[in-house]
Amino acid sequence: MNSGSTRERILLVCLPAVMIVAVYGWLIYPRQQLDQAETALRAARAQEPSLTAVAEKKVEIRQLDDQLKEADEVNEQLQTRRRDLLGRGHGGPSLAVIQDLTQQMTIHNLRLLDQGNAGGEETFLPESLRKAVAELTDDSAKRDSVFWRFEFFGRYSDVLRLVRKMAQDDHPAIPVQLLMDETAGDSDWRSWSLVVWI
């Protein structure tokens, strides 16, 4: 009985202290979370752009959209002009054939300087070949074919590899004239002019 009453006294003394600690812990812990959330909210509001800044960004985006639209229109005009210059849609050479040959030149280490329409067949084909072509092709094929000149810079071995590659692949551009400019000095690099029949 005596030991039970001692235990009861200890419980009566400690229990209120434990209850107070538990109640304070229950009240203080959520308060810390609330303080942390309020601090984070204040920091987010401080970094939030003002309405003026948002309006300025919208105006800037509109201006950039207008500039992009203008650039697209200019690009379309330039592409149309390029197609016209290359003769596409006017009985001229196929753009794909010219692009492929230009890419082959780059692969074979040749530096393209200039390119363009080279003129009529009377300049490049001998009379006998002109007659043979006239017999083998109809009028529409004559209108579609054209002579295209490439001016480039390169070494003899690279030019030879390009011409051999064109022959092996049965490339649609047929070489009809290849000219090499003389150069002073011991350099292997020369200026070349290649006319192909497309």
C-alpha cells in the first residue's frame, strides 16, 4: 500500500508536466510549419514580376512575333527568287540535281566559288552531238535541259575523283566541259570551271 501510494504521488507530480509538454509541443510544432510557409510565400511574392513587367513582356513578345512573321515573308521571297534564278519551273535544271552536285563537291574537298546558267548547247556541244541529241529527244526534253556552270577551287586529284564518282553513280548531271586555270607557283590548288548538262 505504501509503495502504491508512492507511485501514485510520482504520477500525480509528473503527469501534469508531461501533459503540459505534450500540449506545448502540439501547439508550437504546427506554428513552426506555418511560419515556414509564410516565409516561403513572402519570398515568392517578392520574386513575382509586377503587372507592368508582365505587360512589357507581352508587348516584347508581340514585337518579336511581328519580326518573325516579316522574316518568314522575306525568306519566302528569297526562296522564290532563288528558284527563279536556278530556273526551276521555267524548264531549267532540277534544284535537287544541283544541290546534290554541290554536296558532292564539298565531300570531295572542292571549294565552290560561283555557279549559274552557262548558256545554250551551241557553246558546249559539237555539231554532231547536237544532231544526235535532237534525234533522241523531243521538244519538251530540250526545254527542260540546261547547261550549268560551276566555278570552284581544288586539286586535280579531287576533281578527278568527283568526275569518276559522277560516272560510277550515273549522275543526272553530265559533264560537257572542264577547264583548269593556270597558276603561278608550286601549289596543287587550281581554279576550275565545270559545265554540266542537266
